[in-house]
Amino acid sequence: GKGLAVFTSGGDSQGMNAAVRSVVRMGIYLGAKVYFIREGYQGMVDGGDNIEEANWSSVSSIIHKGGTIIGSARCMDFKQREGRLKAAFNLISRGITNLVVIGGDGSLTGANLFRQEWSSLLDELLKTNKITKDQREKYKYLHIAGMVGSIDNDFCGTDMTIGTDSALHRIIEAIDAIVSTAYSHQRTFIMEVMGRHCGYLAVVTALASEADFVFIPEAPPSVDWKNKLCNKLEQERKSGQRLNIIIVAEGAIDREGKPITAELVKKVVVDNLQQDTRITVLGHVQRGGSPSAFDRILGCRMGAEAVMALMEATPETEPCVVSLDGNQAVRLPLMECVRRTKAVSQAMADKNWDLAVQLRGRS
Ligand code: F6P
């Protein structure tokens, strides 16, 4: 059977285990020899026990667990050709030429580069007698299928990344808890949520929790935001609301690109309205805990599709990313999605907010 390996890379997210489980079982079902690579790209570079054959039962009882049982890392070695050469050798010595990578855009870009270099890496291994001519011929094609595991929902091409739904569950639960205490004391709470440079978690959270104001990176507020914020909070209090909730995305910025932090927002509220104000930074709680039903099923579906893509691959097949599009599992060209994702960051760097919102909306 074909040699296939699965690994998780970058920040963990809920539902990664469901995806790993699905890859292992679908792979075995379709006759592949399936391996885990532990600790992401680092495990691929280091080899040894990090690359281990998986069997049907090695993925039992993991679907309900948060994080990733095979570990994840942000790896520097793989960024160097030397590291990628070691990784190629470790894969070839086990007959692995099919990779399923579960991670964010950085991890997927790394996989694409690896594939582009594959041929020259193999040539170098042959020249230095690390592999035989037969191996060079037998393993000349590397196939890659990616899926996006991230709580941020920051990847173009997929409706939802694996982990986002669970993170939202965690955030909403926390806000509901905050609301009851805020109500009792007539307080204003500023909640900072994750998402890096993506405002998705913040926007959805604000809508679902009936927040009064939200700050996100893609659509910085107008220059008079401090007045607008204070007027809005005041107006809600006057109409009988006992509390205010403000959601700040961790990457929120103003129109000049300067951070709008929870501290800054608090200062504006306290200085102008003298409201009793507290900050809650949810942090990694958002990335932990058990995956929601949605993320479990999403991981299962994406994992199965990724394996099928690899099993059907021909030498010409380009790396794909498996995505959710209108509740359908689809295969999209990996680099096209990465390019579109980077275009959002570029639009934000160019302070072209209309474009940033438009591109994000399409993602
Ligand atoms: O990408 C997921 C994420 O949780 C972001 O929302 C956040 O900015 C970042 O990772 C935190 O990274 P770390 O876990 O390395 O602190």
C-alpha cells in the first residue's frame, strides 16, 4: 500500500484529533500504510520515534479530546533546506510519499515548498548515497493534502476552519458568565478574544452575545471612535441596560494601524463615563477543552476527503487543501488559497480596509 503520514502543525485547535483519527482510519480502510508524525515538522526533521506506524486502535477514544494527541510545534529547522533534506530522508526511508498536514497557512505554505523542492532534495540524497537509485525512482512524487486547523477562521477558501466553532462555544460560555456578574454590579466589561489578525471570533461573539461594541483588525473604527463608543454606552445605560459588553479582537487596530487594546478602551470608558469597568482576557482557554460536535464532524469529513484526494492523485496532481464550501467537502488548489489569504493581510498592511473586509467576506 501507499505510505501516508499525518501531522499537526502550528497552534493546536479543537477537532484536530477527529481529523487525525479520520485520516488514519480512512487510510487503513483504503489500503495505505499510515504513520503519525509527532511534534509537527520538528518530528519529520528529527525522525526516529517521532514517526510511528498507526493502527486502527491507536486513534480510539481521541475524538472527544481537545488539542492534538500527536503534538504540534512551530518549527525553525524545517525553514532551512538542511532540515527539509533530513525530513525527506526520514520519509523516504519509511516509504512515505503522501502527507496530510493539518495546520494554518504557514504550515501549508511550508508543505508546498517541500513539494516543490522534493526532486532536488532526492537528487541530493542520491548524490550523497543516502538513498539508492531505486528509491529515487520509486518515491519521485510527493503528494500533499492540507486541511486548516485553527480557531481563528482566517483562511480563504473554507467556510470554517477546524476549531473555530469550539472556540466560539468557549467564548460565549465565558461571556454569559461575565454578563451575570456585570449585571449585578452594573459594570462594563471589555473582553479580549483571540484571532490574531482576523476579527471573525470577535464579530461572531459580539453578535451572539448582544455586545454593545466590537473592535476588529479588518475594519478599524472611524477616527471619532472614542465619542461613538461613549455615546453608545451612555445611550444603552439611559435606556435601562445595567451593563455594557465590549469585544476587542486581540489584533484590533485604529485607522493608522496602531493597536486598540482592552486597556486603551478601558481608559476611554473610565475617563469619559466613570463607569465601573473590568477587563477579561480569555487567552488560551479559547483553544482548549473538548471539541464541539461540529468540529468533530468537520475534522472527520475533512480527514476522509484528504485521504481520498491522496489516493486518487496522479503525478500531475497539485497539492490541495480540503475545505468546507456550502457544507460540501471540496478540494481547492493549496497555493491559490494561501495567496488569497495573504492578500487579506496585504490589504490591511496597505490600509485598504474596504478591500480587506471584502476579501475576508469572501473567505
Ligand atoms: O492561531 C491561533 C492563536 O490562538 C491565535 O488566535 C493567537 O494569536 C495565537 O495562536 C497565540 O499563539 P501562542 O499559542 O503561540 O501564544
